[in-house]
Amino acid sequence: MKRSVIILGALLLFTTVLSRSGAAQAALGDSVTSRPLVPGVTFRRIESASGPWVLSVLEVDLRRPELDIRGVRACDMILGRERPSAIARRLRQEGLNVVGALNADFFDLRGGTGAAVSSVVIDGELVKAVADSPADRSDDARTQFGTTTDRRPVIERFSLTGLVRAPSGDWPLVAVNARVQAGLALLTRWFDSTAVVAAADSSVVSVSMLKTGGRGDTAHYRVDTIPVRRGLDVPTEQTVVLVASGDAIPVVERLRPGDRVDVITKLSPDRGPLRTVIGGWPRIVRGGQNVALEADTVEGTRPGFSQARHPRSALGISRDSATLYLVTVDGRQERSVGMTLDELANAMIALGAYEAMNFDGGGSTTLVVRDSVVNNPSDKSGERPVGNVIVVTRNGGKQPAEGRRAVPRREKAVSSCVLPVRADTTSAGPRQTQ
């Protein structure tokens, strides 16, 4: 009886909040079904005739130490795409108890690389970072979700604050494993030549460096080779490659074997050591208030994206940071038409979110329970291969969830991976994948 009252209350709150906003009216026939998946994780399906809308929700109790939230790259590579259900199935075969997964960041669909737009941190390792987002009209980074090493969930507009300390002075680092037109970029073991190149008519100079130590966000290197033009060395587990283009070329040209170079890589604003960072766009709820209508101005979204109804994926955090909400809204279908960002923000508030952000939607919108899709993706071909996902895993007991440290895979190591076409390594950067 108590459980039925809670579910009914959630439904009434959902329809009431939407009605107050003018986005929808409460209607007969609305329903909520709910089932526990594991202790601390509940799946809910909400159907409302007001849109009409169909929402699928994973509600995760972050206070339970055996539950873990992590970002996972498709194919365990910086490039490539993979269906969320295939990622979940692969992880389960590796021994992880996957409870659920949600598609996450926007990625390069047109170019076929699957490269994520925003910064990426996986298992505490900075996989990709940029000083600002190259894909939107604003100069600032897009909104991203992260978890700290002490398990706190955060939503911020992280951007790279990098520094290269060379014998010639201190110089800004503008990218890690990301495409740049001018400046210094660091290539690590996650490097892929299709994702990280300068424009075809730009000259680049690079040098290989051996890691000799470091602490926190500062790494110490020793220059291992003489600088070379255009061609890029391939980083290894022990080495990185510093690449210069444009006005930064003299910085690398002056380096000689044996020189010491310190590289500082951190994401700002500083929220402490980060274990996971995964991108989205834009923030839609701040401090319990709907801020979706500000997105066009603040984060450079466009009316066709923000004010039209599309399938949506979203993430929310409760006021006490104890609950995580992973949400999909089906769209472009008779039973569910999708939501505007304003409607999505109201829905997230009604579900209990105090902070919330939008993820890639449209045909990418997919929620997986264990390794089965539980929403209804809008692409005619069904579930779309995406660039990355947020995964909820559970350890068997009440101890902290088991660790899995991701390492970059070789090509064709993952059979479910959709690999990019590598004939053109100078195509335009990632675009919105709605």
C-alpha cells in the first residue's frame, strides 16, 4: 500500500509541475510502473497523455558503496561507436555487474569517427580535454557530468587549464588528444591519428617525451627525440608526444633530447580529483530552478534544438547529492512526441532533480537495463551506435564496487565496434548528433 502511494504521488507531482509551467495538462490514463533492479536502483516507466510522453527512469541511491557510476568509451577507444546494449553486454562478459546504462555525450556522427565533443575522464585518467568547446557558438565549455574520487556527483562546464613548462618558459596547453588549429597539444596512449590532426595546410612539429615521474595533475617528462615536422610519433604506455602548430611551433623546435618538460593538465573549475567526466549539453536545472530557456544564450544551443520536441536523454542529481536520475524521453512517435528542453527541465524537477543536464538525444536516446534496451529509440534501424555511455555497476556485497581500469584497445579488439573510415583525417570536428 505504501509503495502504491509513493508511485501515485510521483505521478501527481510530475503532472502538476508540468501543468504549472503551462507545458502540459494532467490527463486521465497517466500511469507509473516501478520495479527494483537491485538494492538502491529502481526502474520506473512513466506514461503521460499530456504530451503524450513516455519516460524511462533509473533512480540510483549514491549512498550505497557497492554501486558505482562510470563513463565508458565505445570500443574502449577514443574513436569508434558502439550500441549501449553492446557495451553493457561486453562489460558483463568481462565480469562487471552492469545494472544499467544511458547514452551520454554528443559525438561525431557525420564524420563517422564517434569522437566525443567534450572532455573525457575515464577511471581517473584524462583521455581527452580541450581549452574550450570547438562545436558551439559560445567561447565556453559545454556542460559535463563528473564524479570525484570520493564519489561526489558534479555538473560543471569543465575546460582544460593546461601548462607546458619547458626550458624556454611556460606555455599554455590547449588540448589533450584533441584536434587543434594552433597551439600545443599532448598526445597520450589514447591517441588516434584520425581524431588528432592539424588542418591539412598547417605544419606541425612534434617531439616524443618519456615520463619520469609526477604527482597530482603535474607530470615530469624527459625529451626523448629530436623535434620532427609533420609526421607524428605514436605514444606508448611510457611516452607521450608534444605537438605544436601555429605560433607554438618554436616552443617544440627548441627542445633537445634530455631536456626536462613538466606538463600540468587539470580541468577547471576545480572540483577536486575527478574519476569520471562525460559531456552533455546544456544544463537545464540549477539549484532546483528551470534554466533551460537560458541555454541558447548561455551555452549556444539553437531554437531548433532547444525549443522543438525531440527524444531526450538527461541526468539529474538530488539536492542532497544522494540520488542520481538517468532519464530518457521517447520521441518522434505517436505514443511519445519528445520534449523541449524547457519541458525536460520541468520533468526532471518533478522527478526530484535539483541539478540536471541534457545529453545527446534524437536517435541516440537509449536506456539499457542490464543489457536490454528498455525505451523505444526513434531511429528506424533501432538502437544507434554512440560514442560513450554512463554505466551503473554493482558489486556483489556491500563493499565499494570492484574496480575496472579502462585501457585503450587495439582496432578490431571489440567485435561490436563501428570503426571510423580513415581515408580522410582532416574532416570537420564533431557535430550535434540529434
